Amino acid sequence: ELQYYQFFLLPALMLSRVVGRKWRRMRDIEELRLPLLNGVLTWLNGVEVSLGEYLAWPIGSSLMAACRRTDA
């Protein structure tokens, strides 16, 4: 089974990469620890995981694979 992950955060990630290529300082901001922002993003991830039990995301920044080994 293959499933995309990080659907909700993909637009922010793409914007961050584009801006980071043009302005190095903006790229460095991504590495800062911002507790409030991290809390919001963690919550959003939880929502995505919960909804992912019922929906198949069409795209995301990551692709997960769940595999089962069968004995031959």
C-alpha cells in the first residue's frame, strides 16, 4: 500500500523552498525552533493523519509504503 503524507503542509513547504533559494536568510529561518508554530503544525499533522484513515491524499511531500512479506 502506498499513501502520500504531508498534504496540508505541502504548499508551505514548496513556498519555503522557493523563497529559500532566493533569500538565504529566509532559508535559515526554517531551522528556528518556534514552539507556537510547531504546536500548530503538529496539530495539523494529527488532523491529516485522522482524515487519512478515510481519505487517500492525491499528493504530499512524502510517500509512505506499507509492505507485507509473503513466504514463497
